[in-house]
Amino acid sequence: MKRDDFIWTIGYQDGTALVDGPARKKYRNRSAGELLEAGQYRAAFCAALYDGEMDDFLPRFQASAEIPVDSEEALQRLFGVFHPPRGGRSVSVIG
């Protein structure tokens, strides 16, 4: 799955990722930090997870969002995202 598709996936239907098309277009290729500054917390988390930047992301998230999380696992539970899908996955862009 491509990075921007993963970041903007809002759900799944029968194994197909449903992607928020307008948000993906507006924030295409933004870093986790840029998404965090834009207030796109879930997308920022997904970008950091996809890019393997969780060590740097956690303190920046805590300072920006002021949500009491103390670990990557807490962020995974908060956003309901645990890892990027492995292998190819079909994508349906909506919106």
C-alpha cells in the first residue's frame, strides 16, 4: 500500500482500503511533523508509523496535542492503527 493511501485510510470493506480522497489530495506527501502542525493527529501518527519515526514522533505529539499518552502502544490504541498492511491491498478512493 502506498504511503498516502495508508495515511488517509478511513476504514476497510471486504479487504479494500477506503481512502479519504479530498484529504489525501490536500495533504499529499506531507511529513508527520507537517501533519501534526496542521492538526491532523491521526494522519500524522500513521505517517510516523509508516516512515518508522515513532521515537521522534511521540514527544512532538505529546507537546502538540496535550493528550496524555506515554508510548507507541498507547497511540496505536488511541487511533486504532497498529501497522501498515503487508503486501498489496486494493484501494478505493472516496469523496
